[in-house]
Amino acid sequence: MTKAHAGWLAGLVMTLLASAGWALDIPHVMVLPLVILLIWWGFSRTDLYLSAVLFLVPLSINLSEFGFTSIGWYMPTEPMLFALLLLVVAQWLSGQSFDRDFLRHPVTYVVGMGFIWMGLTVLPSSDVVVSLKAWISRAWFIISFYVLLAAWFQRDIKARHRFLALLLVPLSLVIAYTLIRHAGYGFSKDAGHWVMKPFFKDHTSYGAVLALMLPPAVAMVFQSRQSTLSRVLWTLGAIWVATGTILSFTRAAWVSLAAAGCLWVLMCLGFRLKTLFAAGLAVFVGLIFSWDALVIQLERNKQDSSDDLAQHVESISNVSSDASNLERLNRWSCALDMFQERPVFGWGPGTYQFEYAPFQKSDLRTIISTNNGDVGNAHSEYLGPLAEQGLLGGLFFLSLLLVTFHLGFKLQRTISNP
């Protein structure tokens, strides 16, 4: 029997199995063919398995939101990622190795050392179980979205475009769902905080994902050697993501996109990273010496977050009355105080939200502050690792940032001056 005949036979059996499940009203039997297909892809076609995961990422939901389970896994992607982690570990134990050039890559070094240090901070954690779960989940994200994705990109240059498309299509569906729900509430700011549920926990994670997706979507519009239809679709996708980003009312996403746009312009103008780093250091020192005057100036801004987009933008610098901004200051202060108490190993991966409450200062608490470990994190990708993993945890994150910036600037110069 040829492979083609075997494939047709397997497809027929799976179709009959799914039909039987539908006819007998047995959901588990209906999805069994899909599960078998994913298992086969996992062992023989990792690229297709990753493609399925990528497509499902924006559509995944947390079952704990519906009270079905207390396990905070996003279904079905995180179990799929965990299965992929087990498969890769088994392959590694059986003697299969990774590409040497990839292992020697600077980003791989930083990611690997950061992951090892994260594991070392599990043992002295204030909650070992929580930290162990956080460490294992970090493992399946690194394996799937760094190690295996990099290998896929190396094998197939077009995989990078497929990667973006596999994320953009389902994300566009989530944006449509969110905007339709949001429209029912008149696009109010308050409703904008939760209308993306159950696909995203809140507007901050939703806005962050859209902000990360927008630049590559725009870049694909100007990609050479593509059909007119493809360019039109990427243009529509970029406009759709931009619309979702604006109506997410996520100010951090807006600021991040503005900063990224400014950085891109400076890169195109030929500025080197070390020049920008020196300028940034000079600005930082200047801010330290003029801190009091800056705070006085910022406190004059009384514009709170608003349904009006212009007023919402203006409220970004309001540190006198805007509850969201003040809560960020509260979380940052807690993270720094937590770091000062445990500067070496930190409090443990994933523990910030359960430990920060006692570190809140009365003058920094807001109407949205809480003592329960169920709302948010440090609101900083820099201070969070510092509080949870100590000094080295923060330094590894900064190292990852600096290395990727260095390689990005180097690549841009290479492309501009081949």
C-alpha cells in the first residue's frame, strides 16, 4: 500500500469515526480524529503542529473563567504546548540534538541562562508550587515559540510570512468579536476593559498583543515580490489591527507603538545603538536632577482616562488623579520594596501577585487597589523579574533586550548596506 492510499484510508476511517460521534451525540468521539491528527503531526510534521497552535492562540479561552476548572490553562493551546515540550524532551533524551549555530546564538545564550536562573529561584520561592508551574510553563513557551519556531524559519523562508498570517487571521476574528460587543456599549472606555473576554483576560493583554502584531503587519504591506491580492489583504489586516488597537483604550500599547515608530525612524536615519544609548543615559541623568520639577509639572495634569480618545491620550501623563496610572506607581513601588527585601533570589517566579499586597503604601493605594492575589502583576516587565527572581533575573531580562536591540540594529545596517 502506497503512502497516498494509506493517507486516504486513514482519512476515511477518521471521517467515519467523527460521523459516528456526531450521530451518537458523543462529543469526545467527534474530536478524537482531530486529536489523532495532531498527535501524528507532533511526531512527523512539527511545522503543521505549530501552525495549528499558532492559529489557535488568539482563539484560546481560559476555562477557569467559566468555572469549569480551577486550572488556569488556556485551552486548547497550553495542553498542546505541554505535549510538545514532553515530545522535545523525549527526543533530546534519545540523542537528538539542536543546530549548533542556533545553540551558539547570543539570544539563545541569554534565554538559556535566564531560564536556568529562573529554575534556581524556584527552590527558595515563597510558594514553590506556583513558581514551579511558572517555570514549567516558561519551558513550553521557549521550546515552542523560540526553539522549534526558529528551526522552522531556518528550514523554510516563507514560514515567517505564514507565521504572521496564522496569527493575524484568528486575531482579526477576535477583533471583530470585540468591536461588535464594544459597539453595543457605545464604545465606552469602561466596557473596553472586558469586552474581549473570554479570549483575553483584559484590555491590557489584548492591546499588548495588537501592538505587537501591528508593526509586522504594516511591514508585510511593503514586502516586495508578492501578489496584488496578498498586498491588499495585508493592508486590510493592518488597518483592522490598528482599529482594534485604538479602540482597546490601552494607553501603554499606544505609547509603545509611538516609541517603536520613533526608534524605527532613528534606525532608518542611520543612528547607531551606542549613540542612542548614550543619549538615553544623558536624558535619564537629566531626569534624576530635575525630578522634583518634572513631578510638579506632571501633577498639573488633571485629565482622567476618558471615552474621548484625545482626552484619553492626554491622561497618559496624569499621575495626580488617574487611578490606572497611580496604580502602576503603586505596583512599581511594591516591586522595588520586594526586591529590597529579597535581592538575591527574589520571591519566586509567578509569586508577585500573591505577595505584593503587604508592601502597598497607604499614600499610593487607589480605588482599584486590592489585597487579593487575583488582579494583575507588577505592570512592568523590568521590575517584575527583579521582584520575583532577584537582581540576576532583572539583569537577564535587560540583557535579552540589549542583545536583541544590538542584533536588530546590526541587521538593519546589513540590509541597508549589503
